[in-house]
Amino acid sequence: MSRRPEDEPDIEIGASATAKKLRFRKKPETEVEFEKRGEANLEGMAPEIKTSSGSKRENLPDEVEPGVTYHDVHIRWGAAAKIVPPPELEEDEDDQR
């Protein structure tokens, strides 16, 4: 499935890992957080920043159990962000065309 050009993120990052065997001593605590430090500021107008992240797992459940050995594990993770200009800025661009 392909995305429309206007839906493409401005930045994407990803990682993948594989393991023949994987065991957790305790249940992991995970969290993904996007900080908007240094937020973009366009001529005094702050744009919206849309973010998303997700993972795909093979042979590994969403919630793992401590002490269970998982075999032939493959994990892919990705995050993306897109800056959406404020409507005022888009109106200015339309006027210039």
C-alpha cells in the first residue's frame, strides 16, 4: 500500500532485530514519547506536529511472559512525524499562486 505524497512523513526512523532465542527475566516496561522541544515556529505561527509509531512482531506476543523462551523472533519498529502548517500559512501560499 502506498501513501499519497501529502501524507508522507517529514521524518521516519526504524529498527529491526532478530533472535533465535529470547527470554525475559521480568515483564518489560515500554513507552514511546514524542517531545516537541524546539517546536517549529513559522512566522509566529506554531504548526501541528502529527506523530505515530508502531511495531510488527513475529513469534513474539504483544505482552511477553517472564521465563518463557520465544524462538525465531523478528521485530520491526518505526516512528514518524509530520509538520502540518497552520491554515493561515496555507492560505498565504494559495494567494501567492
